[in-house]
Amino acid sequence: MTATETPRYTVEINGPWSHRSIAANGAQFHVAEQGRGPLVLMLHGFPEFWWAWRHQMPAIAAAGWRVVAMDLRGYGGSDKTPRGYDPFTFAADITGVIRSLGERSAVLVGHGWGAYGAWTAAAMRPAHVAALAVLSMPHPLVLRHHLLRGGFRNSGSLAGVQTPMVPERRLIADDGAHVETLLRRWAAPGSAFPDAEAARHYRGAMQLWPAPHCALEYQRWVFRSLFRGDGRRFAKRVQDPLTMPVLQIHGSQDRNVSVDLAAASRDQLTGRRRWLALDSAGHFPHEETPDDVTSALVDWLRTVRT
């Protein structure tokens, strides 16, 4: 990002959507919005921002939904506060945005760490979540149990960000080159994602300091809470099975989260569940195989509406 670029220029990318900032849970959140109808709130993962849903937004809006993609706290055009990256605040951010948009509830669609927040909001504040679609992330309790059983030893992306400031510096060095490296490393081998445009936008958005620090704080909480009381309190808050409809989409070549780990989330569900594994996708199915994910979401949303 050059010195003349502003956060607005970097984040407010033109398209068939509109941009605005809304207040919720003590912070300002940037959102992109398209369409009319019941609310679908889309939550991006790491190391992306709202633009990750550019392929899905027009089709969902055309299907009769009001689709809103938000920048999570600490990312893109949203406030980058010193604190607030624990899942208790995360869930309140999500439901606060829903209410600030004038709705009581929404369908949540989340990827990666955005899906972690979506799972959490559905568990902690189910009255505000009509249905849930998650990509590339197991239920938080499933992830916690996996990590407690030693899974963190095989989770280089999670354990590797626990040291202070070194991971942040790596993310912003060489104009965010490591962001592009992560996108390529976590996509399926041979994937065309990220193309030059996607790499440029994601590298640029991560240059909006302190976005790298904020983005990593979500992951640091999950790891450090394994050994603290707030982690045990969180586990109790999300232990009740979810009763709303759930769609899980997972890339079979995801090297961050295994298919088996994601599928184990079924034990936390008592409502209608739909599972879709995409053989040609890695950790970013909505970007690597966008047509398949868009079709699956639109088809599933029809069942939610009825």
C-alpha cells in the first residue's frame, strides 16, 4: 500500500454493493450491503476481509436476501480496538451488528475464524441466529477438545502466532508478501487462488496497522485460554447443542482443519444439518470453488426460508 492510499480506498472496493459504517457493541464496523429481504450476515476469516464474499453476495441478493458482509473487529475498515478479541466480545459484535441493521435475527455465514465467531454467536445468543452456514472451521468445543488432546502440536498456524510482535512484523514485511504466501499455502495444490487481484487486496488490507495484531489476537485467545479459567467458562457457555439449521462446507484438501475434525461438529447439533465436502478445495472453498459454494448456499437458504 502506498502512502497516498487510505483505508477507504483499500477496503471500500467498488461493486454492486454499498458501503457504510455502523455502530455496535461499542465499536464502528464497516459493512458492504446488497439486496433486500431477510438478513444474511457474512463473516470473513483470516487473513481476509469482507471482500472474501464478493462471489457469493450478488447471487444471494438475487435470491431475495439482504446480504451484508462485515469487516470483523480489527480488520479492514472496522475499528481496531486494543481489546475485544475474545469470543464473548466476538459474539456480542455479531449480534450487535444484526440489531444495528434493524433486525432481531439473521442467517450467519462464516469462514475460518469468522465461522468460529458464528458458531459462538449461535451457541451464546441463539435467539439472534436463525440458521448457520460455516466453512473451514469446526464447532469451538470440538476445536478446544482437539487442542487439549495435543492437537496444538500439529497446528503450526495456531501455535506459531503466540510469540509477541514477531508474527505481526512478518505479516506486514515486504508489503504483506507473507499474506499471499499463507493464501497459497492453505489453498489446494494447484489452485488458481489467489490471483493477482486477490493477492493485492488482501496484502493491502493487512497493511492497515494494527490489523495484523488484531487479527492474531483472536487466535491467541483460543490457544491461551486452554490453560485459563476464561477458557473453561467459554466451554460451558457453548456446550448446549445447537437447534437451528446448520450447513457445513469443507474443502477436502484443507491442510489447516481436517475433514474429520470439522465433521465431528455433528455431535454438537440437534437441528437439521447439511454437510458438503468439496474435493477440489482447500481452506478457502468460497474463493477456490466459488460457484460450488454459491450454489450450495443459495440452495440451502431456500430450505431455511421455508
